[in-house]
Amino acid sequence: MKRILLLTTGGTIASRQGDQGLAPAIHSDEILRYLDHLGNGYQFAQRDLMDLDSSNIQPEEWRLIARTVYEHLADYDGIIITHGTDTMAYTASALSFMLQNLPKSVVFTGSQLPLEDPHTDALQNLYTAVSAVDEGICGVTVAFNRRIICGTRAVKVSTMGFDAFHSINAPPMAEIYADGMRVYRRSTHELDPTRPIQFDDTLESNVFLLKLIPGTRPEIFDALAAMDYKGIVLEAFGAGGLHYINRDLLDRLEMITGRGIPVVVCSQCLYERSDLSIYEVGQRLLAKGVIPGNDMTTEAAVTKLMWVLGQTRNREEIERYFRRSLAGESTV
Ligand code: ASP
């Protein structure tokens, strides 16, 4: 008998049509009714945490979800969290850093159409989440469209299609086929069963994501420093380039890193890694003391920087954290 806790946070999966469009209205007891027919092999418990469109889920909510998981995980084989799809990858990633060395499944799922819609994908996604617990896949994952994705590798790629999440720069952990579930990896991280869960929900939420465009003005960095941002993730061009002719971003970046504000450089390309050593523009950037984001998704880079800044402000230590993969987020 598997014991599973269902935590709900809102999202399309729990939405009904109201006067002003879809809004969360369905609660965990109703969701569980749809899982009744799974039979006696499961004992479900439930708790409604919040009723939000995930656009409103922010670091405060991540901490509440993480703490709830931490407080209840010992009593269950796994926890399923229903969540809006729009920011699910951020929440899954944030929880992956706040809850390390997880020996059990913590699975996020949601849907593109509400649970009560005749065309819904919600049931399939809930069943996939249950299968992740069944298979004992450890760590924070996203279950969607018959696929289980490491929480730090998930990205929402479609606004309407049912194949809404892809596993970026790492194969999915498991997939459901007609002959059953094919499990490729059983843990998102290197699990040390002799150690307890490492829970730390300290986050520095003053982190800014800057996506460059040709012509971005260097003064943006002065504005970010004046706003007291404590860290920046830079989405640079291609393998990691930025302009310094006509508008010199390098000069302002040097000011930023010189002030002790860490800058993590990722690529605007969704797939494959950034590599600042290939091009002259990248090497110039590296010389300004930025931290390579390697093949991390933007969602993972932003939440990792928030979490790392919650641990330390020491430059070398921050860099050391980014050279390691803490929760499957980076190929090292
Ligand atoms: N706007 C919804 C949300 O993120 C979309 C969804 O759940 O699919 O809450």
C-alpha cells in the first residue's frame, strides 16, 4: 500500500470558468475522487495549501510548499503537488534546492485544461505523478504528458499543446509507453541514504533576470545596482556573447561584479550549454568575473542563485556552488 499526500496550490487543473475567466475553484477532496478507481493499492491524504493561478506563486509560496513537504514527507511514500503550469518549473526548481538529498518522490503536476473539461489532460498527468511515487523516483520532479522530468530540467515550452514541458539538456527520468513505464533514472541527485534530508528554505529573492537584446543599454546595470538587486542572471547570446561596441556592457558588468553582485551567464538558446571560452566576446565576458551557467535552464539558474545567496555572500563559495550540480541542474 502506497501512502501519498496530495497538496494543491491552484492552477488550471483546479480551475473553473468564472465571470473573469478561469480561476482555481476545485479542491483536493474533489481531485482525489478522480483517483478513486486506482484501487486499494493507495492510501491518499490531502491538504489544500493555496488557491492561486501560478503567476501569483512567488518565493514566499515556494517556502510554504517546501516547509509543508519537509514536515510531512516522513509519513508518506511520496507527495504530489498540483500547481499551475506557468511557473511550475520555477517552483519545482526552487524546491529542488531547498530540499536536497530527498529519499522519496515529490512530484509536481498540473494540466493544460481543467480537470472537469472533457478533453482534459489532468487525469493522465495525475496518473503519471502517481506512477513516479510507485516507482520510487527520488527527488523533485515534474510529471506531464506521460513523462517524468527532473525538477531542475523542466521548462514549459507550449502555451496550448499538451506536450507542455520538455526536459532540457538531460533525458527525462521516465516515460510511459504502451508496455509500461520505462525508468531511465531513479533519482534526480546523488542520494546519500546515510544522511537526512537537507532542508534549507533561506532564499534571497532579490535576483534579476536580464535577457539581452541587440542594443541593450549599459545603464540597465546601474539601475539594477541602485535597486539593490543582490544577484543577476544574464541571458546572453548563443554560447555566451554580449555587445561592447557602441554600447559597452562589459564595462558596466565589471562595475557590478566589482561591487560583489554575482552575475551568472546562461544562454538565450533553450538547448545545449553556454561556453564562454569559445568566442572572443565570451572570453572578454569571463574576464569580468562572471559565473558560467553551463547548461542550466534559466529557471534553474535563477532559483539556484536565490538559494545560494541565502547560504553565502562569499564570492568563492558562490562560484564553488555553481561548479557543482546540487539537484541535477547542471552537467558537471
Ligand atoms: N495560468 C495557469 C497557471 O499557471 C496555467 C496552467 O495551470 O496551465 O496557474
